[in-house]
Amino acid sequence: MKRFFAYVFLFCLFFVLAGSVNAQTADFENLSLNSESYWNGSDISGGFYSGGFTFNNNYVNDPLYPSWDGFAYSNITTTTVAGAGAQYNAITGSGADGSEIYAVAYVSSFAENPPTITLDTEQVLSGAFFTNNNYAFYSMRDGDDFAKEFDEGDWFKLTITGIDAEGTETGTVEFKLADGTSIVKTWKWVDLSGLGAVTQLIFELSSSDTGDWGMNTPAYFCIDNLNNDDSVEYDSDNSDGSSCFIRSMK
């Protein structure tokens, strides 16, 4: 009997260790940037790669109005600047673990495709850290020329959809970047394991502040340490009064 339990223990340990070895994390530290700068796809490469994940990017090289959507990455640390000029700034001023580089997503209503992450291999993901960028945070906190100051009853929500190897939706996870006047300003862990085995993640944003021409809240979010297996170490103690507001659905 003791030998049986020993075999069971070793069998389970093998799979735990195998999973730890095979699990890859997109922490963006493999990417290069000058100090206090960003990459937004202006090289027309169409995206970037980190830790077994490809992040899409679309850059429109218009001489008068250049634009981008999808994912960018940044190491900007300034947290006090508001407005569109701060679209590449995470409100935290650093990555989820105090690291230098994090990713920023812009969800354009004119884009052909939403921000999408494609995996090298189909797998169950542990989760990722999310927060607001400066532009969205200060717009919700103070209001601006296009969007209202958030009040009780307002919300700003990220929806993450899983896609499996057959192209079928596996489920969604919803995360509120703001709920009333509680606006996320630290990195928050979002559990993605409920999506099951996926090959793609698709991201959408919605807001209570929506008018005839669509959403007024700046359509940005930041992400770091995708598929990290140590969610507790870097998560917030909710000292800012915010929480994850996570809801998973199948």
C-alpha cells in the first residue's frame, strides 16, 4: 500500500513539474526599448512576440494622421500625465512585478480585428495582470472633452474571449477596470483558467459612458505577465479601494 501511494505521488509530481517546465510567461522583458519610450508598430511588423505568445498590431502610416490599434509595449514610468499623450503610460508606472516593460492595448472601433493574442500551442492559461493606462484612468476620474467623470453606477469593462484550436469560443471572462468611482490603479490578477484550452484570446472593452458615436471612455488597457504562475506575489492589497470584479462564463 505504501508503495502504491509512493507511485501515485511520483506520478502527480511528474505532471506538476512537467507543467511548470512547459508553462511560458509573456513578461515582455525579451523586448528592447530605449529609456522612457514605447513601440507602437510604426515599423509595420504587424505585432510582437513574448514567451510563446504573439500580440497583434495594426499601424496605419498616414502622413497626416498616423494611428495604431491592437497591442503596443512601453517602459514609460510617468503616472501623473493625463490625455491622449499618455496613452502608452500604465497608471502603475511599471510592470506587474516592478519590471520595466508592459503591454498596452488599444481597442479601435474602426479596426479590422480586435486586440488578439495567439498562442504557439493550445493550452490552459493561468491568468494575467491588468490595469488602466493614464489616458483612461484620468478620463474616468476627472472627465475630459469627450468623456464624463465617473459616478456611482458607471463602469468600464474588459471582456476576454477564449478560442480553441477548432476556432470555437470556449467562454469569456469579464473584468471591470472601473466600477463607479472605484477605478483600478494597481495591477490586478485575472484568472483565465476557466476558459479551458485555448489557442487565442480576443479582447473587447465596453463602458457605461457610451453615446451615439460609440464608447466615450478611452478604449485602452494594460497587460503584463500573461500565464504567470505566481499571482499572489504581485497582486494588490486593494489599498486603492478597487477590486477585480471578475465573472467567468461558459
